[in-house]
Amino acid sequence: MRHTYKEYRGIVEAILTYYHYNITYAELLDSARNKFGVDSNVTSDNYWEIGGLEFRVIHRNYIEEVFEETVKELYEDCYYSKIKNLPIILQDSFDWKKVALQVHANEGYAPTFATYDHVTLESEDYFIFRTN
């Protein structure tokens, strides 16, 4: 996935605007350029650590797909013993897309992804969640 300067500048600005962390714009931008730059091996769902802060950065075009898979994993982890006791036909009948849509309607993305503070930051192309 190829990224532009504008994309990672937007990530940096969203983080600095909200967190006012003791790191300079230049340091954060340099780290973002290394993480999300043209030659990087970045995907639609990324983890980024900078200055002791950890973030999950998900591209806007993939947020629903990543959210659905994450909700499914969380439900299976939390309720596995109950789900596995259901008949196979019921186990296979869960519409995880509908479950994810309902979770999003009730809570948004933050409680699922932003495990530190439940805040969703957005740049033009990305959703940004602090995870520590």
C-alpha cells in the first residue's frame, strides 16, 4: 500500500492536536515518514509506537472490514464457551457484519480499538486509536 506525505502528515497532526505529547512535530513526522512512507511495508491496519505511545492506525477504506473481524474475535474470545455449546447450524448463522454494525451504532469504534482512552482520532485517510 503506497502512502503520500499528506496522509502521514494528517496522522501526525491528529495525534499532536489531541495528545500534546512531549515530542516535537519534526520527530513525530520523521517517525511517521519512516513508518508510513513510500518504501515502508505498511498495510491497511498498522501498529505504531512513538515516544512511549502506541497507536493503531487503520485506513478509512478498510475500517469496517477490520472492525468486523475484531468484533468477531472479541465475541468468540469472550463468549466462546457459550457459542461452542450451540448447535453447529446456529454457530454458523451469526451474521458478524450485522453484529459489528450494531456494536458500531451503540459504541463507535473507540471502545473496541482505543484500549487506552476510548478516543477516535481521524485524519483525512486514517482512523487513529491509542492502545497504551
